[in-house]
Amino acid sequence: MTFLKTMTTTLSAAALLASTAGSALAVDLQFFFPVAVGGKAADTIQALTDEYAAANPDVKIDAVYAGSYQDTITKTLTAAKGGTPPQLSVILAVDMFSLIEEDAIIPFDGLAKTDEDKAWLTSFYPAFMANSMTGGKTYGIPFQRSTPVLYWNKEAFKDAGLDPNTPPATWEEMVEFGKKLTKTDSNGNVTQWGVRIPSSGFPYWLFQGLTTQNDVILANDAGNKTNFDDPKVAEALQFLVDLSVKHKVMQPGIVEWGSTPKAFFEGQAAMIWTTTGNLTNVRDNAPFDFGVAMLPANKRRGAPTGGGNFYIFKDSTDEQKAASFDFIKWITAPEQAAKWTIATGYVAPRADTWETPAMKDYVAGFPQALVARDQLEYAVAELATYQNQRITTIFNDALEAAITGTKTPADALKEAQAQAEAILKDYR
Amino acid sequence: MMATRFDRWLNTLGAWTLALIWFLPLIYAVWTAIHPGAYATRFELFAPLTLENFSNAWNAAPFARYFLNSFLLVTFILIGQFVLCTLAAYAFVRFTFPGRGILFALVLLQLLVMPDILIVENYATMRKLGLVDTIAAIGLPYIASGFGIFLLRQTFKTVPKELEEAARIEGAGPLTVLWRVYVPLAKPTYLAYGLVSVSHHWNNFLWPLIVTNSVETRPVTVGLSIFSSVDQGVDWSIINAATLMTSGPLLIAFLLFQRQFVQSFMRAGIR
């Protein structure tokens, strides 16, 4: 009896499945996303995908939180090699070459059928596209993109006798201001550092701000040649080391990335360099008036971009690819991008997003949000090469060796270049 | 006389110092978890107490479901490991069959292989079995534990043959012998191995993250990871509240059964 009942249920369920599959062209999409800015970002992504699913009942999107950026690429590549890649995923822009090398992703160009689609592909800020295209094809669509900016504590500036509304515009000014802002107590312990440029984990990113300002590019567009031993790179590294060793305006040694906002809130550092991804956090938690400025210039202004792009994976059906394309087009459209930017602080990747009423209201009440966008004009592609993880590890190790004083900047960089060369020469 | 007293004093001092050093991070975690964020890095005896960090952490992810998943996961793995490792170890100890040496060498080899290397291969296997995104998929690769087999084999070897022979004379078959003679004598080993296994799988992160996709299957560690948001800076109060919350069940269990655990570690020879 029970057996019969089970049989009939199974059969009717199978029939039901067959009928739904036959009648509607339902498309199932799996979408992996990383979160680097706290729990709320995951809720925003979930809300956006739900909204899309409600408007498009024939598409079912399963948004899967996949950990940090590192975890996400591990999870995605494992799934791809295991034969079940997601249809789309947000992964670091710099991992583009790795994904191409694994033959996991497809360019967007082939999916853009109409003129409107083709125009859409070219509607993003060029600074963000620098990390999203190679060989004339677009492999990534900018989504959670950021750039580092300088945050300064206006009250500390006032206390130090500086104009609270003028951030440092050049390296010299940053050092000069930093000296005034660095305070020591009666025992000679520093209670407030002038500036803080975090260097733990991935020091190459903020350091790329310094190299760009020193007018040198770290790797070519094809991603197969690095430029670490350029004298200008060594000069930039020397400047970073001098901030703590010679000028004594920054805490010596490796400076922790994760606790940087906290140090800023608690007055342990008067100026910090960190990502715009922190904007909402700083706005909510800084107990004082703060300003946001472009990074100071040396030979020129400059900063890298950072953050994640959308990728579409190869191993899916044509319907799934088309649906993924449509979803990405929708979520990066002005209305949705505005919601995302306001919730997180990431830089809206298209000019027209900034024209939406929601964004206009947002920047009217919070003009600091515009700084990152304006800095894009001077921004360059984040360091990205083939074998990206290995190359950046080599480079990070060299930077850390110089920062902790175990090697001179020039020596450390020369060794890093030799190691990178050994890996990359196979890719030319 | 003088020397022994000095010796004992030195021992006590050493033990206390080590215990304190071991305990400090935990004290720090408790301190930050029960105070507002502003007191995370400074000490003030009468700082206001709060439980808000816990409620914030609890609400940041569906932890109730994650706890259930973790609990099911470690139970499933533990039962699987006990059954499989017991039978395998028994076979290695008391039966002679062709290829026994080679098979045991393979088991030992497993101890040398980092599980992380096998992630891609394991994922492909789970997909072929149609198990991706299930709790079984998280546990299965760990069930045939080389360490467990090895440990139980060593323990079974110490069981005097006479006990087994006595049981045989009473008419017990091989499985009854295992159940009545070997398993009861290896209890401390089971307890010690169970603790190691449960705490390892309770804390495992990467493999569960990779092989699961939905709230219904993910364990607490995956829920915990949303707090480590590097771009935004780390909020120690909430992280520590969440960490205490997720490691709480294990900590409490350990404190409750501390004596048994310590004794079984002594007997089982794992330290």
C-alpha cells in the first residue's frame, strides 16, 4: 500500500516536472558572489536577484554566497573542473587571465546580438574596462568595483593647525601634514600617526597607487610582462618605507588592513588610504567630521582600480548564457547599480547611474561619494597577469621584505622581477 | 627536599603561565563580545555590558539552521567513521588475507595526503553521485579516515589474544568478539578520536563552502565567514560574539566532559 502510494507520488511528480519543462522555457541560473564588505551586501544582492526573478518568472536565479574573493574563485574553478560551473559569477577583475587560461569563461561580445547590446558593452568607465578586456574582447562586466582614496579626520587637522578642508595634494604635502599630525605622549609613545597606508595581505594594491603617481605601470596589457625593477618603482617603494623610517609619520612595520577603519575612528591615524568600499562604513561609524580626497600626486595623479567583475561561464546552454547576459545587463543598469552603490560604497561603473534621482539625492547629502568617480579619470588597471596569484604573491613578498627592512627596495624588486620573469616568459 | 619543592613550585608556575597564555585570546574574545564596539581595544573595568553583539551576529545569518546542519554533519561523520574504521581496523588486526600489507600501507599513505589537494577530484566524485549541495557530500570524503583506522588498529593490537580465545570458546562469532571484546576495551580511544573528529569537522570551512550552495546544507563556519569582510574593516566585537557563539557548543561539551577526555587521551596515547 505504502509502496503503491510512493510509486504514484513519484510518477505524478515526474509527470509534473515533464510538463513544466515542456510548457515554459524556464531557465535555471546559478550565480556565485563573494562578499568583501560585510553581511549587508549579501542581503542587497539577494534582494536584487529576487526583484529580477519577480519580473522574469521564466528565469530562476540561485544566488549563492561563496565566501571571500579567494574562496569564490576556488569554489568556481572547482565546480567548473567538476563539470558543474555556475552560469555566472562575480570574481576579481584581476583573475580574468586565470579564468581565460582555465578556459572557463566566454567573452560577452558573442552574446551581444543587437546594436543596443553592443552599445551597452561600451557604456562603462574606461578605467574599469582596462581590467575587463584583453585581445579586443570583453570578458568581464564591472560590478563591485572600487578604487583607493584618502580619508582624513577634519578635527585632527584643526587641532594640528591645518586647514580642515584642504587634504594633501602631493607627496610632500602628505609628509608635511603628517609631521604636524603625528602626536606623541609624554613617554614618547605615538598616540596619533599622521598617515596610515595598510600593507598586510595584499600590499601591492595601495602600493600601485604610489607607482602610478610616480608615473610607472607595473605590467603590460597582455598580462605577460611585469616591470617591477623599474627605478621609478623602487623610488615609490623607498617613499613608502621612508614614511615610517625617515619621516616617522606612519606606524613602522606591516600595517594591518582590516583594523585600519577602526584606527581611523579611534583617532590613531589622522589620514588613511583605503578602498571606497569602506565609504558607507566610515560614514556610519566615524565619530567626527571627515573628508574624502583623491590620493596625493607626485609626478601625476593616479590610483589603481579594484574589485570584482561579472563573468559568464562556458559550460552552459545557449539559453542560460542569454539569460545570464540579460540578468547582468539588468543588474548593472542605472536604477539597480544606484541601489548597490548606495548600500556598499562601490563606485557605480557607468556614467548614467550618477544621473538617476536616487544617486543625485545620495551625493547631494554626501558629496564625498563623488571623489572616487572623479578619480577614475586618473586610474589605471589593477596589476593583473597570467598566473596572477603567483605573480602578486611574489610582488607582495618583495614589498613586505622592504617594508620590514629585511631587504632594500631595489634588491627586493629586482629579485621579484627575476622570479616573475621566469613564470611569465612562457606566456609570450 | 628543598629541590623537589622548588621543582613543584616551578612546575605550577609554568603550568599557570601556559594556561594563561592559552586562555588570553578567549578572555579577549569574551571581553569584546560583551561590550560595545568602542571598548574593543581599550580596557575599562566598568565599561557598559551589552548582549547586542550576539543578537547582531545571530541575525546576520540563519545561524539556527547552520547549527542544525553542523550538528547533523558531525554526527553523520562520527557514526560513519566509527563503523567503518572499527571494521577495517579489526580486519587488519585479526585476519590474514592476501594484500593486507599493501592495503594497510595505502591507509597509512592517506595520512600523508593533504585533503585540500583532493578537492577537485572529490567534487567530481560527488557530482557523479549526484550529491553536490548535500550534507552527505561534506561528510563522505572523510568517512574512511586513515587516521581512525590506524589508531584503532594500534589499540586493538594491545588487546590480549587470550580474551578473544576465551570468547571464542564461549561460542562467539567474529562480529560478537568485536562487539563484546574489542570495542569495550577501546572506549578511551573512541572518545579521544571522537573529540578530534568532531572538533575538526565542526571547524572545517573550505570543503563545505565549495560543495554546498544553500542555507539548508551549510555549516556554521560558512555562516561565520560573512563577518571577515576585509574591504570594510573588521568589527572585532561582532566577530568575537559570533565566534563564541559558534564554538560555544564544543567549548561547553569539553568543559563538561573534561575529565573523561583528558583520561582517554592519556590512555589512547594521542596528545
